[in-house]
Amino acid sequence: MVHVAFVVLLAASAAVFALLEIQVEGGSGWAGALPTWRFQNRLTRLVMGRRELTGYHLYVHLFVLLLLHLPFGLGLAAPTLAAEARILAFLALFWILEDFLWFVFNPEFGVRRFTREHVWWHAPAWWWIMPREYWIFAPAGVALYLWSWS
């Protein structure tokens, strides 16, 4: 039952966040039309490819990371290695699913336009049918989740 709850909450939160992000970004992916700072150097290129680090993405990612650790801060859960692995699994899977659902729900894109040709910010690191991050973080998230229960 706990595994079902994990998947349901993962899917629901990713869907809601994708819908929120569509309201913020519209059809301009990677904060393309937002008044946010942008930064790129050797480290950001190593981690993010050719995409710039934006203030929007940095603060959104930090907010979600902190929010997932809230049960520790409120004394609702003990901070264990297994709990941290489960949080990191959720985080990795959340961002992949949220990113994909952004395309699915976005009237400017849809699944048919989820291609290297239409998604400029993922294009440089597009492997076969999806971005490199999906190939890396989906198995990593599943592995962390399974390990957290071992």
C-alpha cells in the first residue's frame, strides 16, 4: 500500500506542478520569456548541457527539495539514510515526470511535439526518444527507491 501511495502522490504532485509551470511559462520552455537571471559557466555546462541556469529553475528546485525535507524539520519522520534515499528517489522521478507532463498538458506542445526538433532546451542532450536526463534519472530514482526498502 505504501508503494501505491508513493506512485499516486508522485504522479499527482508532478501533474499539479506541471500545470502550474504551464501557467508561469506558457509555451516558452526553460523560462524563455520570464524576467529571471541566467548564468552559464563550465560547471553549469557540465551539469546542464547548453542550458543556462536560471533563477527561476534554481529557486523552484531548491523549494521542492526543502519541501520534501519538511517532515524531518517538523519531527514527523526520523532522518535516516533510507528516508533520505526515498526523498531523493521521489525528487528524481518527480522532476522527470513533471517535465514530461509539461509537454503533455501544454497546449503549445503536446506529445506530438515532444521531439528534439521542437524542444530546443533539451535538443543538445536528446538521446533517441527523450532527453538524456530521463535516461539517467529514471533508473537512478527507481534504484534509490528500491534500495530504500532493502
